[in-house]
Amino acid sequence: MPMVPLKILLVEDEPLVALDLKLELEQAGHRVATATDAGTALRACGEQVPDLAILNFRYANSMDGMLLAEILQSQYLASVLFITGASWEYMEESAYFYADHSVLYKPFTKLQFRTAMKSALERARK
Amino acid sequence: MKPILLLLLSIFTWVGAIAQPATFDSLQAAVVRMPNGPEKIEVLNQLLKLYLNSDLDKSRSYAYQVVDLSKKTGNRLALATAYKDIGVIHLISAAYDSAGYYNRLALKEYNQFLKKNTGADLAKIQEGYAGTVSNIGNWHYYQSTLDSAVIYHQRAVELGRKWGADKPKANSLSTLAYIYLDQSKYEQAIEMHLEALRTFEKMDNPDGISRSYQGIGEINCEYLNKCEQALEYYRESLKIKKELGSERGMAYVFRLIGGAYEKLSAIDSALYYYEKTVALAEKLNDKRLLVDGYSALAAVAETLGRPEEERLALHLKYIGVAEEIGRLDGLFVGYSSLGDIYQKRGDFEKAAAYYQKAAPLAENQKNYGFLERLYFKQYNIYKDHLLDESNALAALEAYLVNHDSVSNAIKFQAVEDISARYETEKKEMLIAEQQEAIRQGRIRFGLIACMLVLAVGVGGLLFRLTRQLRQRNEEKEVLIKEIHHRVKNNLQVLSSLLHLQSRYIQDGAALDAVREGQNRVEAMGLIHQKLYMGDNPVAVEMQGYLYQLGDTLLDAFRLHDDQVEIVYHLEPLYLDVDTAIPMGLIINELVANSLKYAFPHGRRGRVEISLWKNPSGKLCLKVADNGVGKAAAPDLKNSTSFGTSLVQILSKKLKGTPQVLDGEGYATVIEFVNFKEA
């Protein structure tokens, strides 16, 4: 069946993980822009408005991922998938976790990534 | 379609179920006269639960009164409970944004209490907290974000077991059962129902018991085709609902009974029960149930070939309510039927409009066969009746595109199959010819082994460090979080590293070796992902872990459930991370071994994973397949030598000796003496 390729913004400061996910997504036919922090991410949006953003909760010396998510959602109507190395307990303490985002916990398997992407993409298409 | 969603509606119905109308009145009269204080809150809470099944507006208004009063009197626990209840009420009314908001508020309130650990109310707080986590699971479930729903419900079950909070535990267990059912994991679904039933019986909770009956009945009828048997379960359930006076519950069971009769081709009986469902749903103003009821009635009316007027009215009612609450998943059938009716009546404008509404929904549901017919009907209408050439052409094009992509998908699959077979043959020849290359590959095996040992070492070291730190000082908790964070990040990097490396490898044997390494890292990674670090010791819940490991391996070997199925026989077990890591790796090797060698050339079969404690206190693991067996798998000897020695080495660590069983297929049993539960 025909798949609609989406524009995806991947903001990940770990270069190997970023490259791996980028290649994986491009193989699935999507257009992927990458950034390593919130500043470059917002600049990248100027060139290509993303349908879906993949974010961390924290970036070193940069805007926090949650705020970035709010900006991307309100200005560009992008839907958001978070990937995080934080643990359950830490997440439960922060109420913002329960906003309407998908969260994928590191270390995740390729299967889990594809499953999470599938539901995130479905939401992005709505 | 998810009619089963409705089952979750009665979240705490049993509290209110005992009440008679007389109690309602006297309570309502009493509450007005009561002075502000804990007793008044108690009575308001009673009232809100009493009305939860019959009048959501009233229930909601009592809940807001509790919020008000508990704020005024500074009763934070009552406030948290009220937030939680409002979350449930909104969820039932399908107001998801509001439900999510109040769930968050409740969780925040409970969290503050949990940290303070106040003695007297601790059990209540723990139950409230676990209950809210369970509600959030439901919230995800209602919106079909199933992966999140599973995580929250598993979490609620874990918390429930740990704290002895039976109510959220049992509720989450039954929801998990329904999710597993959605994923066609029938055995796991039944397991969850049975544990839920035991918990409900222990709690003496008739509502829960009846829900479990319904669940077991549904699996029997919908999936195992034993509808007669299911009817018995439903009747038991109905009896309980009647005794409880829960009209919402009864309406739901009526729908189930109707469904069972419909499957048994007793259409008259089905019709009778569907009508009862709709009547009750209208009385209760329960829109979700109403959608299910009307949709069932409309379908039966079509089957029976009822008069056009009647069918039209039913479809319109069904569509009206479904649109109102946004339940669009099955609606394309309704739209299309309506289109058919209008076409017969000669109202072609309307017919075309409904067909057009149906198309995107059918596409969403990936029902391409239906879509094809739909486009064709549109084409005919535009061409023959509306004489609208441009729209006719558009419909025809859509029809052709869809038709081509469906048949292309089939062709593509065939080409893929052939090329896969070709690739396999090529690979086998390469392996035979290139003994040299394989020897070189061994060096890479060694490299990966080193990486693994390093990762296990680093992981183990960091966790030991973790535990010492926590004992010393609470302040250092932040640091521990940071360390866990890094371990997880590093494991992710390791996984990505191997994945990237595999993109650059041409040699078949070397590629296999790297992929095996990848599987091992993912097997360890899943443990770290699921690790619960709230208490000393660091615990891994094995059931959930192994389900995911199994799915991951099936995916890695590109096997579908319908070719090879993994069956689990697992006792509920929490293992210390030091035991869980070698155990996970051992199971990974054994299952991977079966998946790789036991089912060549599309052979069908299953792999069984069993984990249990025997009477003498040993931890027993069995991995068995019904594949071609040892003798028939010639590749087994050379290629798995590393995997086999890995199993040996890791078993030694847990003081166990792998034994290969005789019989068909390939089966290994290991009894471990040295293991640690958490």
C-alpha cells in the first residue's frame, strides 16, 4: 500500500544513535532533518516544517525538550515522540510526563522503535 | 471495532452497587444538612459513586463538591481522591482531555503524600496512587495507544502486588487481558483473567468477578467459537449485575448475549437482546454503548432484510451518535450501507455523499477490498445517474490506483519471497565456499564477545555501586538516577553501533554474527529498560520481560506469529538484576537457536518458554520447540558453538547444567541452584 512519506525532525545529541535512527527512518521513506540541540532544531524548522519531532527531555546547555515540544506543537503543529534514558520513577515524579506525548524508554529495541513510530506517525497524519 | 472497551466502564461500581433508591434519597437529604467536615466528604463520595452508573452529571457535580469542600477543610487526601474520581467520570463521558488533566492532578497529589510517607493513611494513598496509574492505562486504552496502555497497566499490577493494593491490581489485570486479546494472545489473555478472577474473589468483589466471567466468555465465543459455553458465563455475569442493580453492567452483558446469539445464528434472540441494550443505553445516556447497540441492530436489520425505512432510521441513529462521540473506526460500513439505501431510493446525491464519507475511513482501517468496491459504486453513480463526468473520472482513477496497489502489493510480496529464497541459497553456497572467511569471522565473534562482557561488566559494576550509594544517603539519589541514565544511554549507543556496523558488512557469516550480537544487546537492554529501582534490591518482572524478548526475537528473525508462535508458561516472578541478566541471555540464546534452525523452508511450529520454581526450590527453565530436531538441522553443530558455550558459561554462573531432552524437536532444560529473587 502507498505510504505517505513524512518530514521528521530528529533532535538527538548522541551522534551514533542519531545516525542509526536517521538511516532507519530514511529507509522507511521519510525525509529526516537532524539537530543536536533546541537552537539548531528551531533553525531547521525554518527550512523544513516537521510533521513529527523526535526529542529527548534534556539537552546539554540547551533549552529543555519539553519546552521545545511545546513550541514545535503550537507553532508547527508537529506531533512529538520522546525518547529518554530516564527511568520510570523519575518520570512519574514529573507531572509534565502525562501530557499527550508518546514516550519510548532507552534502551529500546528496533521493534519497539518501529511500533512507537507507527503510532506517532498515525497521530501525525491526523 | 472495540466493543470490549465498554467493559471497563464499571471501574468502581461495586461500592455503589449495594444501594437502593431509598438510600439515594436519604443520603441526598442528609448531605444538605451536614456540617462541613470529613463525614460530609464521606457521604458526598458515596453519592458520587452511587450515581456513577446511572447519572454522570450528578456524579460529576458531587465530585466537584468534594473538591471544593476538601480544599476548604485542607483535606488533601480527599482532594486527591476526588481528582481521581473526576478523571474516571470524564473518561466514561469520553472527554479525554479533561480526563487526562485530572489524572495528572491526582497523580501529583498522591505523589506528594507518598514522599512524606504518612503512617495512618499509607494504604489508602498507595491504593489511590496505583489506581490512578491504572486509570491512566485505561485512558490510553480508550484512545487506542496500546503500547502506553500496557506499560501503565503492568506498572499498576506491579505496584498492586508490592503494596497489596488488590483493587487497582485486579482492574489492571483485566484490562491487560483485553489488550492481549486485541493482539490475539489468547493464552496470556486468559492467564490475566484468571489472576484477576482470583484477586476479585479474594476481595469478595462481585462486580469484578462478573467482569472476569464476561472476559472468559468473550474469548470462548469470539475466538474459540464456543458460544454456548460463553452464554453460560454471560448469564452468571448477568445474575451478578442484576443483584448489584447495575444497569450499565446489565446493558453491557445484554449486548454480549446478543452477540453470542448472533454468532449462533439465533437472530431473533440476538435482536431481542440488542433492543434491550439500546433501551438501557438510551435511559443511561451512555453514548459508547449506544453506538455499539445501534451498530449491532443496524447490522442485524440488514441481515434480516428489514423494510428500508427501518434500516435507514437505524443507520442514521447509529451514525449520529458515533459522529457525536468521534467513534469513527467501524463507521465506514454504516456510511456505505446508507449510501446503498439512498441509491436504491434514487437519491443519488445523498448516496454519493455517503460513499465519499466512507472512503477515507475505510482507508484508515486499511480495508482496501472494501475501498475498492466503494470507489466502484461511486464511479457508477457519477457516471450513470449524476452524469458528472469529472467526478466519475476521479472515482475511477481512485479505484484503479487502489486496485493496482492492492495487486501490486501481492505481486511485490511474491517477488520478495522469491528473492529471499534466492538470497538464502546464495548465502548457503557462500558459507560452504568460504571457510577462510568464516575463520576471519571468528575474530569478529571474539570482538563481540568482548563487547558483551564489557557491557555486562560495566552494567553490573554500576548497579553494585548504585546500591551502596542509596544505602548511604538519600541525597545521592539524584546521582544514582544519573548513573542509570548513563547505563541506559550507553546500551542504546551500543545497540546503534552494532546496527550501523551491520549496514557495512557484506559477508553473510559476519553479518549473522553481528546480528546475533545485536540480539544479545537488545536482550540485556530490555532488562535495563524494565528495571524497577524504587526499592532495594533491583527487580525485574520476568513475565513482561519475556513477552517482549519473544516478540523482539520473532521480529529479528523475520518470523510471523502464524508461522512460528512462542508459547509462555511463566510463574509470576521477580528476579534480582544479577540473576535476570544471565537468565535473559540464556533464554535469548536458546530461543534464537530454535528460531534459526528448527523451522527451515517456512515450516510452521512453536517454541515454548517455561520458567517455574520446583518444589525443592530450584529455578527451572525449559525452552522447547517442535521443529526439525537436532539430527535434521545440519548447521547446528558449527554455527552455534559460540551460542552454546555462552549458555554453558552463563548457566555455570547460576549453578545450573543445561540438559538436552530426547524427543521430537529440540528441548533444553536447566535447573538453577544459585539465583536471587527480588
